Amino acid sequence: MTTLARILNRRDLTFLTVGTVIGSGIFLVPASVLRSVDGSVGLALLVWVAGGILSLLGALTYAELGAMNPAAGGLYVYIRDAFGRFAAFLFGWTLFFVISTGTVATLAVAFATYLREIVPLSAPAGRIVSVGMIALLTWVNIRGARQSADLTNWTTAVKAGAIVLMSAVLLWLGRGWSTAAPEADGSGSAASLLSGFGIGMIAVLWAYEGWQYPTYSAGETRNPQQDFPRALFAGVMILIALYLLANVAYLAALGPNTAAQSDSIAAAAVGTLVGPAAAKLVALAIMISIFSAANSTALTAPRVFYAMARDRVFFARLAEIHPRFRTPAVAILASGLWAAVLTLAIGTFEKLLTYVVFIGWIFYGLAAASVFVFRRRLPAIERPYRVPGYPLTPTLFIAAAVGLVANQIWAQPWDSLKGLAVVAAGLPVYWLWRGKGSQPV
């Protein structure tokens, strides 16, 4: 019987963590965070630190789960084993039809958009580029996890290096601090500051989104007991350092007031200090970053659909492993095809993605809660790694996830209902599969 090949090492997992997270967010989001806290530099940087710490709490929690049960599917497996197949199916269903494939589609469209900053590109040509990028990533990932991981490693190293180089130039040439108006003193009401901090956190967590994806590839990790905890910790710490460095660099280049008004903050900062022509270099860096993030998603997410098919709650053929490449080739192909469909329907699904992404935090919190279930249900099982600060670490992460979801529902009830409807659409599908006793081909 052909099985998945355990070929990913600690370096691969670290690069995968960083590569999946860094897309276009750090090049765009800092301005909206500044606006959300009324231009307060201290609060804005605190939001970025808080988002990183929250991600780290989740990563440390998932590290125990990944070391304890290094199976393909990651969060899906944790939720399934702790809370049953129904909850796990809803997670996988949402991941397949909107979250992961929608993320790849959005990144593919953004790739073509930034390519237009370098070469002229018509709308039809842009769609061809977007679909072509998805086709290339699908082909690479079918050919082997090793090839895909190598591609992620190189592109992640390039984009991390680009952020460091850009930040160094901006810090060296920047005079934004000397010309800035006095910073907001945070004298607003506590409720106003808290609300602004929460709004900023939503944007920051979007920029940090993806650190959990390496858990999906646990079934292909050589030494998960040691590598998972160290790689997830190192990856998130690298992300925090890079994000803080870039934020400080933007502020040094533009000053707080101008930075807050610059939606394309990286291009504005580089263009102001180096010249308008340098904006093309920023566009190229963002394209590499986007390509790397899309490849990391294409490498990891199909392992969830593979695990679902093995559990007989998804299309049967998605459980097939390529006899030569030892990858879940059909699951990868299905993900790529659906992402391409979403790319061509970008106008209709882009808002849907924003409605549904917050729901991911329901499942992230549920997966973290499985630590408590396993500690109680399986006290004697070998745990090569235990989450530090237990039970406080997972509790804080779960509380934050609940708070984020509750805030989203309270602030945007109608949009939240649309997202919940997408998840609810999986209910009859699940019972149909379960009722047949097997899944359709």
C-alpha cells in the first residue's frame, strides 16, 4: 500500500510556517492598524506584538497535538478525535470550499494585479496569469512534497530577505520621525481605545493567518516529536520580528501621519525615499511573497481533504496517493481546480471569503480545546512535548478565539450570518455521505 512519504524536516516546517503567513498583508495592513488606534504608534506596535503572541500561544498548543499524533490532516484530526467527525467535517468542508481554495484564488488574483505594476496586462490576460499560477503550483505539488517544500524554502528566504533589506534602507534613509506631528496621546475613552485595538487585531490576525497550516502536513514530517514544537516556535518568532521591523521602517520613512493614510504603505515608503521607479521592486517582492504563500497553502491544505476521504466523509478518490510521487495527487488536483473556478468568479466570492474566514477561529479554538480532552481521556499516552504554561496557554488562546468570533458577530451580524450559512450548507452533505455508508467517487 502506497503511503505518504515522511520527508519534511525542521527547516522545512519553519520555512513553511513563515512562508504560509507572509503574503501581501505586511505590505498593506500597517496603515489600517494605525488608523484603528488613531495614529498611536505605541498602540499600533502593541497590536502587532499581541497578534504575534496570540499566534504563538496557538502554535505552542498545536505543537503538543502534532507531536502526540503526527497524522496527515492536523487540525481536522485533532477536532475529529476529540469532538467527533461531524465537527471535523464542517471544518474540512469550509476549508475546501472557501478558506484554503479561496485564499489561493485571492493570492493568484493579487499576483496578476501586482504584475500589472511591472508589465501591461489586460483583464483577460490577468485571469490567464492567475489560473496559470494555480496550475503551476498544482503541478509542482503533485510531483512531490519535497519539490514543493524546496520551492517554499527558497521563495520564503527571498521574501524574508527582501523585507529585511527594504527595512534597512528605509531605516537608513528615513526622516519620518523628525517631521512627524505629535503622536496621538491615547486620551480617548477606554471603550474607544479598546474598540480600536480590537479592530486593529482583526487586521493583524489576517496578516498572521496561516501559522497553523504546517500541522496539516504532520503525516509527512520525519521527526514530528522534536521538529514540530521547535519549528512552530521559531517560525512565529521570526514572523513577529519581521513584522515589527517592517512597521518601524515604514514609520521611519513616512512618519505616523502619512503612514496611516498610505494603503499601499510599502510602495509609498520606498517610493518616497528611493523614487517612484522603486515601486516596481516592491511589486516584485510582493509577487514573490504571494507566490510563496500560495504554494505553502497548496502543499498543506489538501492533506486535510485526503484525511477526510480516508474517513469516508468526502470524495473517495481524494484519498488516493500517487504511486510514484507519494502525494495525495487527486486531493491536490481537486483543490487546484476549485481554486481556479473561484479565481474566474473573483467578483462574487471575494466578499464570501471575508464572511467565512472569521469562522476559521471557531475551529482554531476547538482544536486548541482538544488538548484538554486528550489530557483527560488519554493521560498515559506518550507526549514528547507538552505545551508550556498549561492550562493557561491554551485557555488564553481559546478565550481570544471566542472573543474574536463574538466581536465579529456583534459588529457585523448580517455578514456573519452569511458565513455561518456556508458552514451550515455542509450539514445535509455530511448526513448524505454518512447515510450511504460510503462516499461517492
